[in-house]
Amino acid sequence: MGIKMADLDSPQKLSGVPPPPEGVGGGRCSEISTELIRSLTELQELEAVYERLCGEEKVVERELDALLEQQNTIESKMVTLHRMGPNLQLIEGDAKQLAGMITFTCNLAENVSSKVRQLDLAKNRLYQAIQRADDILDLKFCMDGVQTALRNEDYEQAAAHIHRYLCLDKSVIELSRQGKEGSMIDANLKLLQEAEQRLKAIVTEKFAIATKEGDLPQVERFFKIFPLLGLHEDGLSKFSEYLCKQVASKAEENLLLVLGTDMSDRRAAVIFADTLTLLFEGIARIVETHQPIVETYYGPGRLYTLIKYLQVECDRQVEKVVDKFIKQRDYHQQFRHVQNNLMRNSTSEKIEPRELDPILTEVTLMNARSELYLRFLRKRISSDFEVGDSMASEEVKQEHQKCLDKLLNNCLLSCTMQELIGLYITMEEYFMRETVNKAVALDTYEKGQLTSSMVDDVFYIVKKCIGRALSSSSIDCLCAMINLATTELESDFRDVLCNKLRMGFPATTLQDIQRGVTSAVNIMHSSLQQGKFDTKGIESTDEAKLSFLVTLNNVEVCSENISTLKKTLESDCMKLFSQGIGGEQAQAKFDSCLSDLAAVSNKFRDLLQEGLTELNSTAIKPQVQPWINTFLSVSHNIEEEEFNDYEANDPWVQQFILNLEQQMAEFKAGLSPVIYDSLTSLMTSLVAVELEKVVLKSTFNRVRSRKHRPHSDVSSVRKTSLSPLSAIPRPCISRLNPALRH
């Protein structure tokens, strides 16, 4: 047993137990028990245990020292706590008193609230009793009053009694029948129901007589009685029927006036549009006049029903007017002729575009009046729905909006106008194409002008066609015409200008002349075969030059005109969108059309750049190259005494400048400032490149090289008062400097 204990508690085993950390005793007992110490017999084991105990003693001493250092602080805190004792006792008493008060108040509040609830219940029951008593009195009053009112033919008062009876709670009637006078009340109720049926028959009969006689005050009088009898739909239906007869009568009168109108009359060209306008204005006045009556007596949300009936009659009258328009204006026949003429291989006789002009104007005016009328209806019905749907659910609001959209979008008026506009777009396309062709065929040039007549004529026509489509107040129609105008400008009209530019500027060498004539003949032959435009023959070189320069000006003006047209359309259409015409989808469609129009303007700019490049390579480069090449034939081996003369007046530089001035003078007079500046930029780049070539090929003696005379030649050309040459790029001069200085 001793051996085992010695093994377990050997010095190695004891030394393996880590001592507690310094300063951390935690007040716990030593890990070495007294029994363990007594069981030890070996000196080494005892020494190890002793060392452990000494270490633990030191830790305990340090902890005691730390606690003694805190003695003053702890004592001061204890003193403070002793001082707070009386106050805490007072606080405890106050807290108990407050808790008692709160408990008392809570119990009192519960008692009061229960009494209040009982009072509320009693009050509500009292109100219900009073209400039932009033209802019973009202019922008896209605029984007596309706008979008296009917005898006196006071139908409004009788209807008011019936309305009061219909609004009574059914439980009140049952309660009255359960009393002692139940049998008498049953008899009175029967009389009241008979009076109700009798009054409904009288009101219906009187209303029919009033409508037949056209007595508007009596019509409105009995129209106001229908909702009191619970006949809202019947009242609106019968009143709408009366109003529709008024609309039909007036529309027939106006249509008869149209058929009898003299064609020399000032408004004869738009007489059908005026007829539709009168129809729409008449219906609008009816709505404005009777909307307050409907809202007051029938309640909000009922205006839709009235307008729905009126729109049916409006569609019927619009159909008559449009049929007369189609027949009298030969609208469908004109459309078929136009369709045939738009076919490339058509052999039918072409319609004169000016014959279509008044018809197209009248169609757009008719559509504009229709759009204005439909916007008026939408605004009135929407405002009426908003009042009625103020407390309605979102589903009800959406259902009302669907009904409104269906009424206005699917009515015969909208469908008829869409058909007319569909035919109008095709006829307007024909009008634009034929008038543009005529403007190109009759193209003339007046001396002193930079452009020919066809540019102004063509854009006047394009603006007129797009403006007419814009006046229709239809975004779809406008976008269709913008697309057609874009196609006309991009393909047909641009091809005319492109063909003229492809004929080239008259060349200066025999080979170039032959090439230019061959190209011109081929282009003219191709244009005549396509049947698009007639190209006039060029009788002389001067006419060919003038034609080329005028065409360049035409291209530049076309690009600017298209940009201006785009800005104008943006401004005009903002007014349409602000009036509620179209939506986000329509605006996105319109923006897409304007983007295509802007792309055409860029294509005209590209064509202008091609023409300038052709002019530079054909007219300027063949002249400039020989002038610059003479630099090689000039002797650059000069003596010291000749240097000062060259410094003041270099013969080659002066002659070169003079030649350039004469060359550019012709273009300056015949081109617009913008085109002339662009041409000048091309020419200066050409001069810089060619000068660089010849200078690098030249050799100079020591005097000229020392004085940098070659560099002076280039700088003289660049610094001359002739503005085009001042644009010679500095990089070219920089590339020349190293060569000129060696």
C-alpha cells in the first residue's frame, strides 16, 4: 500500500501539477490535503509538497494585501450606504403609498368604464327605440301623405313619401304589424304599395307625354322623380332616349344643310368636318347641362350610363355623315386610284396630287374633332367615377376603368375614324411622293443663290404632310407619316442628290473627263430606267461645276432642315402629350420615329463628306500636286548674298500662294461657308502631305540648310494671310523640321 502511494504521489507526479497563477487564489483551499501530507514518507516528496505550500502561501498573502488596500474605499462606501438608509425608508414608504393610489385608481377606472359601457349600451338602445318610433311615425305619415299628394297631383311629394317608405327598415314594418293595430297597418301597407305602383305608372306616362310634346321642363321634372321610386336605370334609359331623339333631329338638319351647300362656299371644303363638329358640340352641351342633374338626383357614377346611351346615337349619326363624305368626296374611289398608282408597274392614269389636298385636310380635321370629343367624354366620366369610387375597392376602380376604355375605344366613332385614317396615310404618302417628284423635276437654280429650288420645295411638302398628320391629333397617324417622310428623304430624294454627286466634278485631264462622262451616262441611264426622277443633261463644263457645287449646298441644307424638323416636332408633340393624348407607349413610339429621322440627317452629312472628298481629289489635288512638285525644280543651292532676297520674297512661295488663292476663289463663291470651311480643311491637309513629300526629296546646300530655308518655305506658306493655309496641321510641320535641319 505504501509503495502504491509513493508511486502516485512521487515528486515527479507532484511537480507535474501546475501551481495556481499568481494573484489568483479565489479564496479556495490548498489542493494538497492533510491526509496526503501525513502519508508521505520520502524526503523528496515532503520537500516538493513544502515548496507547493510555500507558493500557495505567497499567493494568499498577495490577495490579502490587495484586499487590505481596498479597505478605505469599501469603508467609505459602507458609510455612504448607512447614510442612505433613512432616505431609502422614506422612498419605500412613498412607493407603497403610490402603489396603493394606483391600485385604487385602477379599480375606480374599471368601475367607471363599466358604467360608461352600460350607459353607451343604454344610449344606443334608446336611439334605436327613438329611431324605430320615428320610422313607425314616418310609415304612418307616408300612408297618409301619399294619398293626399296623389289627389293634389303633387307627384314630387308623393314620390318623396314612397322614397321614405322604401328606405325604411323592414324590421320596423314587421314590428308595426305585430302591434295591436296590425290589421290596420297591413291594410295601409297594401294601400301604400298600390300607391307606389300607381305613381310609377303615372310618372312613366307623364314622362312619355312630355317627351312626345318636347316639353323640356316637364321632361326634367319627371326625370328627377324616377330615382325616388328606385327606377334609376329606367329613368336614365328613357331620358337618354329623349336626348338621342334631340341629337338625331339636329344632326339630320345639319346633314341636309351639307347636301345643299354650294361648292363655292367658303367652308365647302371642310363641310363634313364642320357637321361632325356640330354633332359633337351638341352632345357635349347636353352632357354639361344635365351632368349636375344626374349627379344630384341619381348619384355619382351614373353619368357613364347616360353617355353610353348618347354614344350609341352619336355612332349612328357619325356613320351617316361619314357615308355621305365617302360618297360625295369619292373617298374610296380616290384611294383605289392611289393604290394602283403606287404600284411600280401601274399603267393607270395618275391622280393630280392637288386634287387630294382638300380631302386629306378634311379627314385630318374630322379625326381631330373626334379625338377632342372623345377626350371630353373621358374626362367627364373619369371625374364622375372618381367621386363615386372614393370609398370603393381597387377591383371596382379597375372594372370602371375597363368599362370606360371599352366604351371609347370600341365605339363605332373610333373604328370609323381609324378606317379613314388608315386610307388617309396611303393617300398622303402618294401626295408626298408625287409632289416631291414634281419638285425635283421642276428644279431650277437662280443666279446668286447657293441652293436650287427643289430643296425648299421638297421640305415644304414634307413639313406640310407631317404637319397635316400632326393636326389629326393621332399619334399613330403622325408616327406613320414621319416614317414615310423618313423613307422618302432617305431613299428617293437622297438618291437624286447622290446621283448628281456621282457625276463628279469636271476633271482637268483627258482621262478624268472620259471617266466622268462615262459615269454620268451610266447614272442617267439607270435613273431613267427606274422611273424615279429625270436628270437633266449637262451641256457644258461650267454647268457641270455649278451643278456639283449646288448639289453640295443642297445636301448640307437638307441635313440642317431635317434637324430643324426634328426639333419642331419634339416641341409640337409635347403639347399633344400634355393634353393627355397617347401614353407612355405612344411617346416611346414617337421618340423612335424621331431617332430614325435624326439618323437620316447624319446620312446626308455623310453624303456631303463623300462629295467634298470627291471634289478635293478631282478638282484640287490634280492642280495642287504640280504646283508643289515645282519645288523640286527650284534650286536650293543659293549663295549668302541671295539669301536675303529669298528671305523677303521667295518666288516659289508667292506663286504657290497665288495659285491657291485663284483655285479656292471659285469654290468660296459657290459654296456655303460651312462647306467651304470643310473643303478648306481637306485642302490644307492635302497641301501639308504633299509638301512633306517634296521637301523630304529635296537637297539643300550648307547656306540654306544653316538658315533653315526649307522650313521657312513651309512656314511662309502656313503663315500667309490666306486663311485656308493657316490650317496646315502642326504635326506635319513637326515631321518636316528634322529633315529640313540636316
